[in-house]
Amino acid sequence: MSIQIRISVSKEINDLLEKVAKKLGKKKSMLARELMEQKMYDNKWIQTKLREVFDEEE
């Protein structure tokens, strides 16, 4: 199940997202989501939460 959220970004970030999304042939919103998720993985936020969930099940 997908949940929608709204984010606000600066004009410069919006412009950059639009340019990169166009070059990649993606929607700007999809690119922003992918970048956000990747950053969360990079910062280990998601891995930490997943470990907590699996530890609770044991």
C-alpha cells in the first residue's frame, strides 16, 4: 500500500529535479522519491528499523 506525502523544496532543487527527471525519462515525483529512499538507506535509517522489526518477532 502506497502513502502519499507532500514535500516542499527550493526553486533550485525543483529545477534540478525537473532537468534530471527529463533526462532520465522519469516523473519528477518518482525521482524525488527514489532519491529520498536512497538517502534513507545510505543513512541506515531503514536498515535500523527493519532490524528492530525482525528482532521484535523473535
